[in-house]
Amino acid sequence: MSAPAPRHAAVIGGGIVGLSIALALQARGVGVTLYDAGGDRAPASEGNAGHIAVEQHEPLASLAMVRSLPRRLMVLGGPASFPPGATAQWLPFGLRLLRAARPARFAEGKRALGALLADALPAWRRSMGDVGRPDLLREQGNVVAWESVAGAKRGRAALAGYESPVARWRDLTGEEARMLSAQLRAAPADAVRFDGSASVADPAAALGALRTAFLARGGSLQARAATVADARRAGADLTVVAAGVRSAALMRELGHATPMIAERGYHIQSDVTRWPLELTSVVFEERALVATRFLTGLRATSFIEFTRPDAPPDARKWDRLRAHAEALGLAFDSPPRTWIGSRPTLPDYLPAIGRSTHDPRVLYAFGHHHLGLTLGPVTGELVAALACADEVAPDLAPFSVDRFRRGRPARPRAKLG
């Protein structure tokens, strides 16, 4: 039997995760104040590739990723960057990642992540339908392309053992191949399409629709940073920490040590709209670049830069993106708009979702790394159920923030399905 819902909740964080939690709590009759610190640049929720990546059910913390890292370094043309000035951040993070990549830990993480992803796209359908904007969800799958025969051979070999409960890959149809080639300087050597994944028509529009619905339903939006203590002084009987990379500092208030890093991404965007809306997001795997046509233009995203969230941008990465776009023949304005943002990443590449074992009046949902957009709505539903002490499925124990302590992590106090 469910316990009474909290009367008023404070949600700290106004990205896709925080907004989804706020709306899910409102649906259960909870009054919500949302604290959104904002900033000079759009958050990762708005600056991403727009991909609802339900096919990515294997955590990035894997031995395969570790083995591939040397050839993925930026100095060799790849997307991975470890700035010397951030060694104090990425070195301990990397050591923890190595432990998380051990086969047994990886297998556990794969099962846990797969359980979350199983309901990710249905949750997006429910979310966009609830706010009256189902048109913002595009269930068109996504394309992975290789420019070289050698790259295609490696990519096909990697896909040979691919299994997903919600997505499958196939060869492009003739029409799909012609549409893709028409946008490029040269036809790719090979490409495949994943069916079962999706994208949003525009991340900013999707977040705007959620924000509008939240306010229309009586929510209070505070455009400022807040701490757990601030929320409690304002009268919240439940606080949810969903502040992306800022969550680690907020959790320290409660005595939780959270080994999070800012894994920064970069994008360029153009108002040029030659790229047809019918053509889904395309991953150019050898360049580690994703090109997506949004309502607001064409965007190219890339890079995983392990650093501090407040570190100055590395302009060379935007230069590299522009060079990639030119080499591929993508239609971009000159100069395109630029963006940088921080993905909140934990060493095992699983999010943290649960109830604080130090203070049961605090829930948390952060650390969604590359899957923040993908997992936002389903995380919102899970946190709202946890807030009201309903049964929660899947089991949230693998996502406990305490999993990084020595020994077995404490289980959340709510009943889990």
C-alpha cells in the first residue's frame, strides 16, 4: 500500500531529468518548486544530438572501450580528450572506471541499464502525449555510416554479436542510401540503420514544452541555484537532487561522496536546412560525429572531454568539428553557432537514482552521462513512484549512489519491484 505523497517537493535541476521528475510529481498531486540555476549556455539537455539511444544498452565502462581508447584520443584524430590541467579530476575517475569495466561489474551494469532502457521510449511517448506535443518525438531510428571500407569492416564485425531487447539493425534501403549520399560530398562506403530508437525534433523545443506544462499546472520555477538546506527552509518536505554535474556538491551536504566528472561535449549548429527532416540522425563512426537535423537547423556534435565543468572551452574542438563538416560536405553556415556543455558522468556509466541513506527526505537522480535525454522521462516516473513509496520496477539498487563505497551498498528504503 502506498504511503501518502509529500505535500511539497523541491526539485533542484531544470534539465530533462529535473523537469520530468517535476511533472511526474505534479501528476501525483504534489506541489513542486523547481530550482534551475541556468547559465550563459544551454544545458546538456538542450545541446545534445537529440538521440533517444535505447540501442545503447551496454555501459561505456567496458574492457572493449578501454582497449579502444588509445586510438580514440584527440591527438590521433579521435574524440577523447584528457586536458593536463584536469589530471586531478580524470585520473582518479579513470582508475574507478577500470574497476567498473571488469567483466562481472560490466555484466551487472548491462543488465541494470537494459532494464531502464526497456521503458525509455514508451516513457517519452507518455511524456510528449501528456504535454500535447507528440509531434516532437520522431520514431525514425538512426543511421551509422562508415566512410572507409576498413571502417565498415570493423563496424560490421562489432555489430555481429549485437543483441538488444528493444532495437535491431539492418542494411539501408536503396532510397535511404540515396537520401544519405545526397547530403554528403561522397557516398559512404557502408551504412546501417537501427530501428527501435528515436530522436526529438528539437531538444530545446521538447524542454520548452515540458517547462510550459509544469508552469501551467501550478509549478513554481526559481531561476537560481539552491542547496538541499535552501529547499528545506523554503518549506519542502521532499527534495530531489537532479542538478547534473552540480549534484556531487549537493550530495556532499548529506555526506555522500560522489565520484562524478564533467564529460564535456561540443557542437556546432547552422540555420541551413538542406538536410531533409525525413533523414534521421547519422553517426559518422570514424569521426565520432553525429549530425542531426532539428527544427532549428543542422547540428554536429562530438567529443568527450574529461575535465572540470568550469574549465575554459577548447576552441580547437570547434575547429575540428568545422573541418569534419567541410570534409563530409555538410551544409553549415559560416561561422556556425557553437556550444559546450557538461555530461554528468559516473565511473561505471550508470546513473544514480534512489533515496539518500543519510536523509530519507532526499531523493536523487543524476549522472545520466550520454543518456540523459534518453532516460529523462522514465527517470521522472521512477523518482515520483519512489517519492510516494510505490513499488518501483526495475530494481533501483544498482543505481544507488552508495555503490561506490567499499562493501555492499545499502538498498533504498522504499519497496522495490
